[in-house]
Amino acid sequence: MVQSSAFLSAVVVIALVMWLLGELAFLAPYRAAILHGYAAAISAFVGLFTVNLFGVILAVNRRLFLRDTGKKLAHVEKQLRTGSSISDELTERLSE
């Protein structure tokens, strides 16, 4: 889940950067001056944006894909405790 969230956030950031490069083509003659004065601020913004986007995507993924995990685990534990379990080995480990 973490890998897919990281991949998706990287894809979104790269797509946004490519779109911005196309939209801000009129600033190309001033590229050296902009990078000299604002490279640290631009890279800090992109880094923080990427981390925040990763957090949002991870939270959405966890909310959507891990919705009923507690209920499912409770059901498996109930099966293990009653003896009519999925696996006898898991029942033995739980009883120890």
C-alpha cells in the first residue's frame, strides 16, 4: 500500500511539474536568474508538496482498502478459538 501511494504521488508531482513547464514557457529566458534566486524555495515547496500528497493518498488508500479489517480479523480469531478453524497450525499457536 505504501509503495502504490508513493508511486501515485510521484506520478502526480511529475505530471504537475511537466504541465507547469509547459504553462510557464514564457519564463524560459529568465531561467538562470529564477533558479539562482529561488532554487532552494522551489525545491522545498516541491518536497513538502510531495510529502503532503503522499500522506493524503496513503490516508485515502487506507480508508478505502482497509475498511472492514477489524471485523475480518475478529471473524478469523473467532474461527481459531472455536476449533473449526482455517488452519490447525494457527489454532495450536493461539492456544499456546
